[in-house]
Amino acid sequence: MSDLPPLNTDTVWAIIQEEIDDLTVNQIIWHYLGYRYDETTSKWDTSKVAPEWRDEYPEPPDFIANRPPTVKLTRSIPQENKQLLKEQLGFKGYKVGEFGPRQTRRATAANWLLSYMKQTAIGEISS
């Protein structure tokens, strides 16, 4: 997972616009949640993962394919950061009929990453 794109608004837009594949989107989130894959043991190191994630997901979940971890991701976004896609990026949402659960989950991932950036002052937040 060392070849992840930088955490910035360009990457967040690329997630929304489906320019980054689902696996990479998951890997980005896993990285910032603290999951690390140990090549020597062929197991996930969760020592840096918050207990509320580690206890429920001892291995990192697929946020794009599965609803439950995405719901947890949504709930972990502080209320004041719930609208960052709109407020920071001007994202107006997907058009009716042109989106499904996968796009909604990608938007959730993108918003969570924006929230992470804001909370940790990592990356660039302006568009």
C-alpha cells in the first residue's frame, strides 16, 4: 500500500469521479484508519487502529462493496463535517438515475477523507 495517492482534494475528486479503482479507495481509508499489512506475517497489524474499528473489523472491511462498514464510516464523521463535499469541493451530488450504492459509498469515503484531513490538518483542504 505504499503507492497510495496523496491525500488532497485532487484525490478526493478522483474518488468521486471514479478515476481511482475501488481497491485503492479502500486502501486509502484503511491507511488512515491505521491498518497496516505485515508482509512477514501475512497478517494485518491493527495496533494503530482505534478500538471501535479494530474490535468490529480485525481485518479492514471493503467499504465500497459492503454497506455496514460504510454506515460506520458515515457515523464516525463529526456532524460539523458531514457536508464537506458540498462546502469544500462544491460537489452537488450525483444525478438521479446515474448513481447507485457504489457511488454513494464512494462519496461517503470521499467525505470521510475530507473530514480526516480537516481534523488532522493533513493535506490540502482548499479546492
